Amino acid sequence: MTKASYLVIVESPSKAKTIGKYLGPDYTVKASMGHLRDLPKSTMGVDITGGFIPEYTPLSGKGDIISELKKLSAGAKAVYLATDPDREGEAISWHLKELLNLPDEKTRRVTFNEITQKVVQASIAEPRDIDYCLVDAQQARRVLDRIVGYELSPLLWKKVRRGLSAGRVQSVATRLVVDRENEIRAFIPQEYWTLEADLQCNTGATFTAIYYGSPKKRELKNEEETQAIVDDITGKSFTVTEVKHSDKKRSAAPPFTTSTLQQEASRKLNMTPSRTMSIAQQLYEGVDVPGEGTTGLITYMRTDSLRLSNEAMDEAAAFICARYGKNYYYGKHHVFKGKSGIQDAHEAIRPTHIELDPESIKDALTREQYRLYKLIWSRFLASQMANAVYDALSIETECAGHIFRSSHQSLKFAGFMALYEEGRDDDEEAIGSPLPELKAGDTAIAKELRPLQHFTQPPARYTEATLVKAMEEQGVGRPSTYAGIVSTIQDREYVQKTDKKLAPTALGEVVTGLMMEHFHDIIDVEFTAGMEARLDEVEAGKQNWKALLAEFYSDFHKEMTAAEEALQGTRLKVPDEVSEEICEVCGRNMVVKVGRFGKFLACPGFPECKNTKPIVEKMPGRCPKCGDTILKRKSKRGYAYYACQKGAECGFMTWDVPTANDCPVCGQTMFKKSGKGRMKPFCINEKCENFLPEDKRGYYKKGEEKDSEKPAKKTKKSTGGKKK
């Protein structure tokens, strides 16, 4: 590196590649590959008595990267720390400064809300100092979580089960799921009735009217009340008392924040929050686009702001008018007001180049990248489009003093709905059946009266999307933490997902019960939300982070001491999960146990019956050798493979995943590659003309050469096509 050159450090190689394209030859861009130092794994790593001083150590395996960056920074005129524009990114930059022993005069901090040539060059031209308030806020969060985890986890080991761990915010998220489950269990259905009347006009036209009131709105609670109305109106004519036509407008949803992106990707794309953020990170850092090179496609994806730049809204306006016509444009900048208390550090999530529509760059993206980019691109553009307009018609009819109502909506002008419509967690609003043209005074007769009994339904279990929404609404966590929280509570087996719904496990309920009894503040939603607000104050420079920790620890330590005394000599039992598997020795339903090597099935009759067996998952399809069931198993190293349930008697096994699809030629079960990517099913029957050889079953990443001119890396030979 020459004396006139500069070093730019980012987190990832893809981000380095994108930024390097926009800077001249005087800049060397290197990736730190994420964090380079952290609190040690084996000890607390925080000197509590000495004033909450954290002890940071270099991460294992990062020695070579640290050495290279030290060498490059020593010869650089200045070092630009270009990590992500949030608390964690600021902390990574600070850790880099400390690790590399960078003097203040040589350190430059730059951030990019979007990785485009204009923004990158402007940021490099106007660097700033490291924001130590941001760093302190991140350190406070890290130390808080370390204290809770390292002091609470051993208690859980002793009182519940070895290997358990506790988290500050994760415990609250688990409580939300447990509380919802308790609401469902405690729910008592309430009976109610509706009354529908199929009416026929003088013209012969028919429509359905629903009982409203007598004449004020009234809820029918039982069959007797409903039958009394039926008796009143049977054989009598209905008179139209009011016909109302109106235009009903519907506005576009605002552009995405982190929370709403995770919710919508879950609803529409079936992506988990963690997967959503991983793919969004790729789009932010840059993708190779033909004719454009490596290009950052979206703005920074960890944000709670709805703010959009005037330049972005101007570009959207021009695009909408050119593609859809002026009547589809909102008419002015559509500005959305964010919730109070948001950080508003960045713009909402939007495309960086509106002209790069999803279809034009589809071939440059993986399937997941394309689907998520299309979602973000469409949502942003729709936010600047005109309202949708419905023609709403409502008809009120009266019979024997009882009021019935009918309504229908028909789309009059699509507006933003020509491009995008927001997903919903609840039922769609009914638009009703088409209604005949009537006027006040017209009469009709009832062809059929339908009294219908209903019962109120319990609240729905959380999905990943609605749990993120609940955390955001209650102030639990921040945009950068939602995905990690949802993943962690499932990884720790406190919560399980079945048919997209989250339910607490027996373990999750036991641990939550212990926490609620002995650690009220840690598990309290309002306390956790308040702590998030105080961390925001640290970020704003209004609160000293070590004073915050001292105040928290004083109360927490008292709770720890009291809990240890109260639970002395006590061990909480986690109820066994009963399976449908029958013990072939004694006939009991086997239960799920946890051992050194994970879960297994055991007979509850132990020690009289000591029968155990591994847990296996039945897969779709049939064994291609004998036609029997295929089971999913795990190797000693934890890798999933698929084998015939007859085991060695048949001998079939493969790393490829069996599918529910049959080959259209030979009828045998088709398989697909494991992992992410283009996973098109293929036939493995060598005698079939549709057979796909093993070397053609994979998929190529973008930019990968297909002619394989480079010598391939040596790999161990494996059965059935494990991805190399």
C-alpha cells in the first residue's frame, strides 16, 4: 500500500466489492467478516465490582484477518470504517479502531444508507468521528444480556435442566407466546346468532339482507331471541327504506420498516424473519446486475422510519406517470407519519434505483432475492400511487320494525392496487354479493330466512409475523433484534412452530413460570420496553451507560439471591411430551426425552420397561429400491440424510431430499437438492429417460463459471449427491 492510499473496512466481501467499484485506485476495500472481538465465551467477561468494565477478546479464528488489517492500516494515510449505520455497526467500527490501534487523526467513520455511487462518494468526502454514544448504547445492551444470561442460566441448569440458557428480551418474547396460550386455554366461547334473509324484488332480482337491529343495532344472543324475530317477519313484506351510493377510498400502505418487511415476507413469501433479513442484507450490500456491475439494490434494512427522501419520491412520481399514467400518481409526495418514539435514523426500506424493476433484473437474482426485491420495490412504488376507489352500495330494508342491511363494493379505480396489495393476518373485509338497482319504497318478499348459530373464537396463536408485530407495538426489542429473538426462542426449544403458528413447549412454560415468580422485572413487558427506551437515552447522550447497568444490577442481584434461597432443594419437572408412537414392549404411548445427543423416544414405564428408540421423521415419496417409507435421519456429525426405513435390509440412502412429486415418465419419487437455491425436482432412476445425472443436479450461483475451466477442489466421495 502506497503512502497516498486509503483503507476502507466493511463487514462483508460482497459489500466490499460493491463499494470498491465506486472508489478509485487509491482506496483498498477489505472485509472484517463481521465482529473481530467480543466478550469471552467461557467467562462472564464483565468486571461488575470494578464498574461494569467489559473484557473484550479477539474472536477465535479471526487472527489472520486482524493481522492483515493491522498491516494494511499501518501503511494507510487514513482508515475509513464503513460498517453498517446502526448501533452494532458503530460498535464494530469502535472495536476495529481499538484492535488496530488507530489514532484519532487517522480514523474516519462513514455510513451508507444506500450503497450507490452517489452516496458512497459523498460519505467518503464527508467522514465523521465515531459516535461514542451509539457505541455505549450497544455496549450497555451487550453487557445487560451477558449479565442476565450468565447469572440466570446456571440457575436454570440446577433447577430445570442442564444446557438451558436465559435471555433478557427472549424471555419476554417467550412470555408473550405463553400468555397467548393461556388466553386460549381460559377462553370460554360465547354463543351468538345471525339472521339472513334471501329477498326477491318485484323485478325478480334477488339479494341477501342481514339483520341489523330493531331499529337500533342489536346482537342476538340465543335461539329464542332469533326465533322471535323470525316469527315477527314470516309472511310479511320487506320495504326498502334507504339506498346509498358512495365512493370508498383506500390508501396505499407505507413503505417498509424492518418490522413490516418481516411481517409481509412471512405472510406472502413464507420467509422467516431471520431469512428475510439475510436476503435483505444481500440486496443492500450488492448484487451483480448485467450492465450495472455490483449494485446495492435497496436502502438499509434495519429501520423503524417511514421517511422517504424527496429525490426518491420524485423518481417514483416520474416512473408512475411514465408506466401507468398521471391518474395513477398520488398527485404529490405521499408522506407517511411514523409512530412516536421511533429512532428515525434512516429512511424507510426502498429500492435504490427505481428504474431497476424486478422483472428486468430477475435473471441476476436468486429466487429468494427476486421475490423479496419485488416485494420491496412494489411496496415503495405503490406508496406513491393514487388511492384505490370502490363503488360502495348499501341497501336498508325494514320488516315489522326490524332493520336488515345489505352491502356490496366493486372496484371502480385500481390506483395502487394495480401494483400491490398489503397482506392481512385477519380475514379480508367482506365485499358482499352484487345488489340489484333499487330505490326507497320498493318492496320485496323473503324467499328464505336463515337463523345461524355462532360461537366466539379464542385469540389466534402468534405467527412469526404477528409476534414481531406484537414486540414492535409493545416496545420489546428494536428493528435489529426482532429476527434474532424469534429465531432464538425456537432454537432454545421454548417455543415451537407448527403449521406456521407458535406455541410454547412444556419447557418454555416451566421456565416462564419460574421467571414470572422470581424475576418479575426481567419477564415484565413494560420493564423491558422501558429498558429499550433508556438504551435510546444512552444513544442520545442523555444517560450514562454504566450508571444504567449499576441501577439494573442492584435490583437484579437481589432477585437472584432471593430466588436461589427460595428454590433451594427444589428441582422443577418439565412434563414429558407424549408421542403417538406406541411402545411395542408394553403398549404405552412413548414420550420424548432429552439426552446427551438430543431428543429420543422412551417408554414412560421406566424402570420396568426400558425400551427406547430414535425419533425419525417420515418423508413424502417412496424408496426407489423397494417402495417402502423414506425416513429423515441424522449422521453422527449432525447432517440430515434420507434412508429407507428397512435400513441395511434395503440399503438405500441419499443426501438429496425426497419430494411429493412423481416422475411423469417412470412414476418413481423425485428428489431435490438440500439447502437453499433453485431446487427443481429431478429423477434419480438411471433406467428412466428423465434421469438427471448427479453432476447436473446442483445449481450455479450468480457469476459462477459453468464451463469448469478451473480444476475442481478435491472432495470426499459421497452417496447420492451431497452439495459440494
